[in-house]
Amino acid sequence: MQLSFFDHAMQYQGGKKSMKFLGEMKEIIPFEVLVSMLIEEGIYKPEVGKKGGRPQTPAKILLGALFLQSWYSLSDPMTEELIQDRISFRKFLDIRDEDTIPDETTICKFRLKLIEKKLLSRIFDEVKEMMIKKNLILNEGTLVDATLIHSSEPKRKKDENGKTVSNVAYDKEATYTSKRGQKHHGHKMHIATDINGVIKKVIATTAKTHDSTQFDVLTEGETKAIFADSGYMSQERKKKLRKEGIFNGIVERRVRGQSKLRPKQSRNNKRLAKLRGLVELPFAFIKHHMNFKETRYLGLEKNQEHFNLIAACANLRRVPKLMEAYG
């Protein structure tokens, strides 16, 4: 078959790093499963026998646009623009017809429908299931941690009558907390990972929620080992883990009346520090590579859904290296 000019451009143009990454992702993402899910939930209805007019944007392109948004920290308008502009994006989305490029409104409406139906959490589950089938999630223990995600603070001013009013939309479910003497406003992302830093569970709470409150949910079903920082440590928890035969990898800290850690406690903390630090890998990628430092939505429910998409994207990025190591 003779290649068209567009096919030729798609084959030979595009940034090398972006082309390589998106080429890997295109082969890894379980698009067929995800599209079937959308059809099953009534979010997407394939066109049958339609003639004339603008063609429907394929579900795979809409899903792919959400992954691109997350990996590259893009707004809806910028997503539309870069799909128009970048060969690597078009190749990832299998775009052959200019008319199938989604506009910013279509992308926004599609994403909101998925949030409403809680399907971003299903996307996370399907990505995780794909990784389990490929033996890329290790059952050798669970690591837990949490990080703060900023939300815009309420800003107030006085109207012409001197009454104080809010002048911006803000998240009424977001709360304040303090960390290392610095004030934060927003939500908290709690995660459980395997010992390679692959996210197994993700939970959204308000910022003031203590990390340890999500420990039981995050570690549910774990039977081998649990690793966490000292914020999760308690005498009751230590006794429970010992009783259940689960290795306790939680950082020891001084208890009331103890001036310093016993030598054995200090040795254990030092010995396990590197392994416990692996839970920081997904947070580093999420915050610094995906530039996800501020919530996109108002309210815990919507942010929980969005956290699931972010976690799925972080996990997908790990798949090529893990397949190289374990494949």
C-alpha cells in the first residue's frame, strides 16, 4: 500500500523522547477494555451507518486525550491545540482524519461524564489489573504514605456596603494544615504501593486528615509486610501486626518517657530506610514530571476520581521498565 503524505509525516516526524514514550504507552494501555467499559456504561455509542457531517470522535481518542492531559499537565484548550500541532500526540491517538480531533469542550464534557459515573477509578483498576496479569505488581509487601495537594484558598473582599464577600470559587471541603511550620490549604493524597512503588490504592481526604487514619484501608489484605514512616506508628498497631504475623516496617519513634531510641530500633530504622523511600517515587513523578501540585476540581468526590486518573498515569509510565526487568 502506498503511504499518503500524512502517513509519511506521522512515521518520520516528532520529538524522539515524546515519540518513544507515547509509542510505548500506546501499546500498553488497555484501550479495548476501556472502550468496552464506556460502551457498557452508556458513555459512548458507536456510530452505525452514519453518512455525511462531522464524524464522531472515537472513544479511544477521547480516552487518549485524558492521558495526554495528565502526563503533560495540560488544560483543555492546550490539549486541543497540541493535538493539532504535535505529530507525537496524533500518532499516539491514531488520528488520520482532522475532523476527529476533539475540541476543548468535547474533552471537558467527556471527562466530567467519567467523573460523574466514577469511571476514572475504573480506569485505575483496569490499568492495575493489566499490570497484575503481566506480573508487574509484586506481592512482597505494602508501602504507605501521603502528600499534600494544594487548593486555591478562599479570597475575600468587601462590597460597596462594606460586607465581606468571597470573590472566587473555592473548595469548601478543602482544609488547612501545617507541615514543618508551613501552612497548607487543600487535600491530601494517600497511596499504597508495592515494593517497587507501583500504586495499588489511592485515597483523597482533606489536608487536615492525619495520615494514619487511612492506614487500615490502604493495607487491607496485606499479609506479608507493611512499611511506613513514623507518623503511622503506634503501640497498638505494632501489637496487631505482630499478632497477625505481618512484618512491621514502620519507622520507630520515641515514646513517652523514652529519651532516645534503643540501638536495635535505630538499626532497624536505618536498615529499612531505603526500601521505605520507594513510596516517594510515584509522588516525585506526579508532582515534578506531571506537575500535579494543585487540585483541578472542587470537592472530595471529584478530586478522588481525578486522583485515580493521576495514579493510573503514574503506573503506566512504570510499565516499560518493569517489563524489561521482569518480562
